[in-house]
Amino acid sequence: MGIADLKYTIATENCADRSAISDGVRDIVAAQNAGTQAILDKLCQQEIDALKSQNSALQTQVTMQNLAASQAQQTAALVADNAAQTQYIVNRVAPYPIPAYTVGNPYQSPYPYYGGCGCAYNNLVA
């Protein structure tokens, strides 16, 4: 019985050794997988952070462009309104006549070279 017990003990120890080696290898592989996954997660997080930063910069740029367009539109509206108000005030304070049609000047001489009354012409002829 002593040899049978010895063989049993050796077989049990061999099984325990194999199990321990198998568990150790499994733990090493799991640790390597966890380390690799941590590196991959860090790289992905860096890419996500870079994209978030780029997205934020683009959103800021779009906001600034919209603000500039809005300011330009408001400025144009204010300038047009000020011009309209100025013209209104000028028309109310100092109105000027607007003729319906063009008429000749009644004070313009038909003889522009002789002073307009024709006297010089008459003096020359007489």
C-alpha cells in the first residue's frame, strides 16, 4: 500500500503543480490583456479629448462668425435708419420746393451778350 499511496501523492502533487502553472499563466495573460486594454483606453481617450477640443474650437469659430454677421446686419440697419431720420429732419426743418416740371428762368436775357435788356444792341444800331 505504501507504493500506491506514494503514486497517489505524486499524481495529486503533479495535478496541483499543473493547476498552479495553468493558473499562473492565465494570470499573466490576464495581466497582459489588462495592461494592453489600459493603453488602448488611454489612446482612445486622448483621441476623444482632441476631437472634443477641435469641436469646441469650431463651435467658438461658428459663434464668432454668427456674431460678426449679426453685428454687421445691426450696423447696416442702424446706418440706414440714421440716414432716413436725417433726411426726414432735413425735409421737415428746411423744406425745399420740388418743381413739377422744368421752366425756363424768367430773368435770363434773350440777349446774353448785351446785359439782358437789349439796350446795348439798340445803342449800337442807332
